[in-house]
Amino acid sequence: MGRNSIFIHIVRFVLLVLVQVLVFNQLNFLGFVNPMVYILFFFWFPIKENRMLFIGIGFFLGLVVDLFSDTLALHAAASVTIAYLRPAMMRFVFGVNYEFQSFRLSNTTRVQQFTFLALLILVHHVVFYSLEIFSLSNLLLLLKKVLFNVLGSIVLCTLLSSLFSPEKE
Amino acid sequence: MQQIINFLIRNKTTLLYLLLLFISLLLTIQSHSFHQSKFFNSANRVSGNIFQTASNISSYFSLRAENKSLREDIEKLRNQLFNLTYLDSLEMDTTNLQYRISVGRVIKNSYSNQKNYLTINLGSKQGIVQDMGVITAKGILGIVEASSNNYAIVQSILNTNSNINAKIKNTSYFGSLTWDGNDFTTVQLEDIPRLVPLMVGDTIVTGAMSSIFPENIPIGVIKKFDLNTSQSFYSIDVALFNDMTNIRNVYLIENLDRAEILELQNSIEDGQE
């Protein structure tokens, strides 16, 4: 990772956190739908990087979002989980050829990219809301929150990722 | 030994993941330590300043509405003031007051989570400490949970940990006000005994049992009530007076007698043991 791309990742990190806490955490569409757009960081992060570094950064990103939203460490737990599971998800979505040197996210089909993003969001939200609600007696509330927030996050992340696609230059 | 080290090296990512997950679960589950950590909430300097700046900008767009609501508030208070039967200056002297009020502004609101916290722009420099009551002109809002130098975190009544003494207006039947996490317009009042006559539309106010809030601060009206599973107490749904989605100006109440009350209660508890 060159110096230039480290800089890009830092800027992306800061901007995603700011957009998340200042805009999307205040959205409260229907009273409870707050799309989590910072998941895009996990979508855009380079594939070839060190996994331990990636998990560490994921934990830190979640913790920063937690600091701003007073959610203790819920975002951190969900983020570190998707950071850890990302290679498995990529193998599931893209098949074995994602391990080749020439593999790039921009070379894959739209459907594959969308599936990958949706999978990240789904796992993140299931972990996040199960920890937040943390009781089986509220299962219906849990399902409602997961379903609507997954839909909201997918819509906004897809829009943002097609606006700011990083590998198209 | 060699095998253990090999195992560690082979599974280092998994172990790192489990370690970080464990840390975050620990932080999450031990939520009672929340107020002990000075840094780990949005009252810290960095996030406080960012929210303050954002709030300074966005508050320009609601100045007219805010002005109007403050004028209505002043009108109500003036009405009460001039209709007081006594206006003895001795009685109104500040040394006789039991409560001290500060006015603050909400810079971060939240109502969609299970444990909602608000951030306000007053902190320990302005004399804000833990366990001060927070209200708006319409009704109760929450309790100060932690404060940094310039900002404070308020535990909203829309927090599953919240537990506030409340009663039915003009009676002495009291219960505890909690939230089930479902609907941000409704909170629950528990422990009102079955013999109490209730009507939908009765007003719920804060009770006298709390050393945080003064008595008779409005909370909401009864929306519906049922007997709970044991058939001896009611569980009551209370529709809040406050619109929790739109809160700007708040009043912080400091009970100047609180230290004395707590000391007295502690001395009795110590004596009983």
C-alpha cells in the first residue's frame, strides 16, 4: 500500500465516520431506521492487505462510531465480526478466483458486488441489533429493526458506492 | 510447547478477532460502568466539539420556532408568577430555594436505540454533576449520567435502564416509570396497585420519592392500562407530553438538599445492617 493510498484510506475513514454520526445517525426514518454507511469502509478496503491489520482497523472504526453514538461497544463488536468474516464472504460471493493476484473489485459483476455488500450489511446488523436488544422476548422487535435497517443501509450504501466508486479512475 | 506456539501462529487472526470481540462485549455488557468512564461517551472533548459545531449550524434553521416556544414558556411562567398570592421577598431569597435551575441546549439527540443518551452543552465547569434531573418546558426528559468539562450525557427516559419515581396526579399512588424499548412516544408505569381507580387520559407526574426531580413535573397521560401477569398490579402505557424527536432547550435541576437526603438514607441503611 503506497503512501498515497494510506492517505486516501485515512481520509475515507474520517469522512465516513463524520457522515455517519452527523447525518445518518440523526436520520431516524420511520423513527428507527438509521442506515450505517460506514460499512462501505469494509467494502472498499483493499483485499491484499494484512488480515490482522484489517481486523484491528475495523475494531477501531467501530469504536470511534460508538464514541459518537453512546452505544458502548456495539458498533465495535459488529465491525470486528465483519472484518473477520470478510474473506469467507468474498470466497462465497466471488468463488476461488478472488485469491488470484489480478483480482479487482471493479472487474466483478454488479450482482456480485451487490451481494457482497448486502452480506456485509446483513451480518453487521444481525450482530449489532442482537447485542443491542439482547433478549429473546423482543424477537419481533429485533426482526423488525434488522429487516428495515438492512434495507435502509443497502439502499444508501449502494447509492454512495456507485457515486464514489474508488477503483474506476 | 512447540505445538502450542504453532497453534497460536496458525490461528492468530481468529485469536485476535476473539480477543477484540471479547473486549467489546465486556464494554457492552458492563453498562453500569458507563458513567465511570470519562472518555468513553460522546461528552469527551473531540466528539463534544464536533456535535457542538454541527448543532450551532443546524440551530439557525429553527430559530423562529425556538423563539416561539421560549416565548410561550415565559408567558406561562409570568402568569404563574403574577398570580402567586404571596410575593414576599424574604420567601423568594436564593438562600431559601431548594432547587437550582440551569438552562442548556441539546447538541445530540437519540431515540431509536434501546439505551438512548442525549448530549448537552453544559458540563462540570457549569456545575453539572451526575444525577441532576433534566426537563423541558413540556415535561420530564432524563437524568444526567456523566459530565466532562464542557458537556454532559443525559440518560433519556427512553432508556431500558431508566427507572424514575412517578405518580398519578393529585393522588399519592406512585410507581416506577420504565421503558420497554418499543415506541419512543410511550413509556411504561409499573407497580400501581390494582385497587387504584384509573381512567385513560389521567395525567402522570413525577413523584415525591425522588431526590432528583421536584414533585409534580408533568410526564404524560395514560394511554392504556392492563393488569400484569400476577393480576395485582397495573402495567400502564403513558403517552409522553414531550416530543422526544424534537428537543432543543432543556432545564437542569439541582436539588440542593440531595446530599443531605442521601446522607440520611445511607445512615439508616448502615444502621440496619
